[in-house]
Amino acid sequence: MAVSARRGAPLSPEEIHAEALRLIDEQGVEALSMRKLAAALNVNPMSLYHHVPNKEALLDGVRTLVLSEIKPADDDGSSWQEQIRGLGAGLRALAHRHPSLYPYLCAHPQLMRQDGVSDVLCRVLAAAGVPEERMAAVRNALFAFTAGFLLAEINGMFPGRDDAAFEEAVTLIVNGLSAYGRDGSGGNAHAEVSPG
Amino acid sequence: MAVSARRGAPLSPEEIHAEALRLIDEQGVEALSMRKLAAALNVNPMSLYHHVPNKEALLDGVRTLVLSEIKPADDDGSSWQEQIRGLGAGLRALAHRHPSLYPYLCAHPQLMRQDGVSDVLCRVLAAAGVPEERMAAVRNALFAFTAGFLLAEINGMFPGRDDAAFEEAVTLIVNGLSAYGRDGSGGNAHAEVSPG
DNA sequence: ACCTGAACACCGTTCAAGT
DNA sequence: ACCTGAACACCGTTCAAGT
């Protein structure tokens, strides 16, 4: 059986990811090392490598663990404006729950492309009047805008957690989306400008 | 004089920062180490510490070096929409010139608060009809949106350098700003919603 | 199957010593 | 004033060996 002398149960990836997230939330990503993580788990540093290929894969696991917290709400019948605000608030809550990990979430956007969130967002955007052929671009822009705003917020661009600043930002977005509903073109006088 | 046996001239912070930037652009931020940098400068690793306090300060210097590339254009009489597009394109060019450093620029937004850029942006926003008391919030939001979009782009959210996606994003912003010009309130039906 | 200790190739940084 | 070598306290990771 060869279970660790210092522990009752064998390690598992889940346990490792959870403890890594705890350490990151507590001390920051920079402070996480395989050796410290092993110490926190009361285990030899090298034991980790039987459950996780390397540190990069470990961080990948932590990122997916955090992203699993996202539970996009169902359509509750409210206006698309309200639903946009709700989605933004949800992502914002996640960012503030894990401020130290958040920049690393932004740095790996393939994980941010969770189908659940994307589907809900697209439904709301369709309700706002975004035409099908521009849906992907608008959805990506919105996602990037939101992630960027939260990154700036977490990095201290605003003094503390400034809810008014967040409201202003969401309003800017909602107003921008409204143009799609008015004429279906997004009012884009520059859509055919030759790109750079 | 005690100049390095292997070099003609003594080191300088400028030389160190420039070489560090070169290495970062070439091999990525993760690959930069004090020891490799010293080797690239043909110098003993410890010599660096006579010109730079530590690695964090070195990266700070590299960031300010890159930010000094920003030269916000003067008012050329074009519409505020065109000027917004110009500012965005300028920041985008910088991001693509230094894709590896760019995420680290975003992580230290105090450096992004260059007065020059901020002043120009505020002038353009005033032309768009943003009222004085909301200027700071809108300026910050715009900056964070742009930085976030470019971060997503650099991190591979879009397939390659997708100019159409960037145009769509800027259009969304421009449309959002247009609401301020229509009624001066930004059309913000939710400005007084109780935060959180 | 799971764990471990020793070892390797790296780090950033300090410090006393050189010229 | 500027540079240097040795040393310290860390890293991530490999590998052969243990049960």
C-alpha cells in the first residue's frame, strides 16, 4: 500500500488543487512552490509528481477548479440590460474571491471560454439585437472588456472596490450594445475600414 | 577605474534596461534572469546590483522604458470618434511590439497612468460629451477596456491578429460614448442603483 | 501503486574582498 | 567607484530505490 507515513489517506489531484488554491488565495501566486505545497499537505515534495505532471499543469488544474465556480443563471425574464449587469457582477464576484489568481486566469483565456458562460452571453446579446454574423466578435469583445476592467480593478487602478466605477463601465457597455438594437448595424460607420 | 576586464565601458541602468527589454522581446519575461542578463551584457551577474537594486526594480525600469514609447498625438482636428480610434490603435501597436512584456504592463497600472495619455484621452472624451464629474470614471473604464482587449488578443483569444475584431470592439466603445453626447447623462438609467 | 532521499541544474541576493 | 567569486537559501524536476 505504501501510503505516506505521515498521512492516513493517499494524495489525489483534487486534494492537491484545492490546497494549492488555498495557498494562492492566502499568500499569492508568486509564493506558491511545489515544495511549500507539499509541506502544507504534509507530504514529500516529490510525491506530488505522481498526481500532477508539473507546476504548469498544477496551475492549470487550479484555474479550472476556480472556473467551475461559475454558474451562469438561467433566463429569468428580465431585460437584456439587467442580464448583462448580472453576468458582469458574477464575474466580478469571482475575481474578488480570488484576487491573487485572477491575473493568471486572464493570462489563459482558453479556460475563460467556458461554453456555459458563452452560451448565456450569446443569448443575451441576441436579445440586445446583435446580428448573428457579428455575434462572435461582440461576445469576445465584451468578455475581454469585462476581464480587463476587473484586472485593472484588482491591480489597484481604482481606489479600493469602487462600485460606482463598475456601474459606469457597465453602463458604457450597455449603451454601446443598444446601438445594435436601434438599426441592427451597431451604428458602425467604420466596419469596412481597411484593417491596418 | 576597475572597469570590467571584458568590456570597454562601465555599465549603466539605461544599458541594462535596454538589454533586458531585448531579451524579454526575444525570449519572454519568464526566461529573463539576472544571470542570463549579465551574460548577455558580458558581465559578472553581481555587477548588475551596482546599478539596479533588484529584479523587481529592473522590471519596473523596463516597463517605464516601454511606456516612454507612447507619444500621444496632438489634436489634429478630426472627430472625437476618429481620435478614439487613433488612441486605441496606438496602444495596440505598442502591445504588439512587446507582446511578452505586455501582460506585465497590465499588472502594474500605476505606470499606465501616464499623464500625457490621460490628458489627451480626457480632451477627446470631453469632446464626446462626457460630463466633468464622470470624466475620471469613464476615462478609467475606457483604459481598462482597451488594455483588457489587447491582453486577450495577445493571449490568443482571437485567432491571430484579428483587425476586424478590434474594429468591432472600438465600435462598441464609440457607440457607448455616443450616449453621453445625446443627453449628457450617458443614458444611464442605473446610475443610482445601490451598489452591490 | 505509491512514496522517498539524494542529486542536478538552475534561481535571486549578500557579503567580503579585490583594483 | 566599480567589479568579482564564493556562498546562502531557495527553486522545479529526474531518477533510482524503497515498501
